[in-house]
Amino acid sequence: MNIMAIKVKEVKPLNNMILSVLFENGVQKTYDVKPLLTEDLFAPLEDNPALFYNVKVICGGAAVAWDDNMDIPENELWIHGVEQNG
């Protein structure tokens, strides 16, 4: 089964560790980063909440990231994001 990835067009950090993610197909979703904070990789976001606001789209929309080690791939954002109407 071939699942085509939907690339991220834009990401905006919201309050309470929520990302607003716009995909190239026009779908807007929100993604809660808080469950990831239990993983060591994402600990810097909990230790330095201001860092959360430095998120950016990387690799032509294949992921969003805060640095070279801390990223979330587009399929995770797509599958676990909550679609927003309007």
C-alpha cells in the first residue's frame, strides 16, 4: 500500500504547546505537542518553553522542527492532528 505524504506548507505555534499546521492540500490541523514532552528528545521544549515558538517547516514540508534533532514528520502531524473547519 502506497500512502502519499501530504507536505506541510506552514506551521504556527499557538499557546499551550499546540501547533497550527497548514498542509499543501489546504487542510488546516492542530497538533498537541504536550504528549511528546515525556520523550527525552523533546525535553528542551519543556525546559525552555520560549523555544517552542521557534518552530519552522523543514525539508520542503517533510517535517516541522525546532533544531537539527527535534522534529515531527508530516505523517505524524497529518495522522494525529485535529482538522479545523473554516
